[in-house]
Amino acid sequence: MRRLAIPALTAAAYSRFRGRAIVSLAGDHDSLREGTTLGIIVATSIWVWLVVVDAVAGQPFQTFAALGGITVFTVVHYLLNIVYGLAIVSAVHGAAREPSLALALVFGVVMLEIAIAMLTVLLSHLGLGELAWIRILGGSLVGVAMTLFVLSRRHPLAAQLRHADHRHDTT
């Protein structure tokens, strides 16, 4: 049986359990706390992105107005991003126990981005115009970048994905 060599990372210790390699998370990993924090960080980065894009376009808060007003948009936006953060962090923690979840997580993020692209097309015809791509899809990409940045600081994402891919190749 070929053994997967994974470089040592400060956030992970690797062990063998019943023939399965398991990535153990070091330190305190509370999905609720981490997911909520991630959701708030992502929501804030996207919110700021929208404010900046609208200001540069000379249409302050146009995106917010088109999507229900500043208050409604902000509340719904933060709630959805907290749910997103909880789901992502729970999946990352689950991938430490079951490596195939890492591949499912990547697939899920790609599917979410496709859905957001379709939503962008719809919103471009319903009040956001040509800048919908920069506003909505651009904001979503900012959110994904922030998610990867925040998670990679506490989790061995690349190692988990390599391990999942290796397990997928050997089955």
C-alpha cells in the first residue's frame, strides 16, 4: 500500500486509524464560532466591495436599493453569509475526518458560483445593468477569496484536498 506523504503543517497532525489517514485539527475548532466569524468577515468584505463599486460608478448604494434597500439587504446578506460560513467550516471540519468531503466542498463551491453567475444575469436585467457582473459576481469572488484566506490560516486546506484526491484515485 502506497503511503501519502503530506508535508507537516502547524495546524494539523496526521495519524492512521483503521487503514484510513485522518487529518487531525490542532487547537480549538468550534464550528459555530468559526463559521459565524467567517460569515461576518465574508459579508463585510462583500458589503464593502459593493459600496466601493457603487461609489466608483457614481451610483451610491444602487445595488442595495435594487436588492431591497440598505437595511433589508444588509440583514439578509449577513444572515445568508453566516449560514454560508457555518456550512463551509462544518464541511472543512468534516473533511478532516472524511477526506472525500473536501472534494464535495470544492464541487459545492463551484456550483454556488455558477448559481451566482446565473443570478447575476437575472439581476443585470432587473435594475443593476451592465455593472451587475462587477457588483454581484465580483463580490462573490471577493467572498470566495476571503473564505480561502481566512480558512487557510487555521486549516490545512491544500493537504486535505490532496489527501482526498489521493484516496479518490486509489479507490
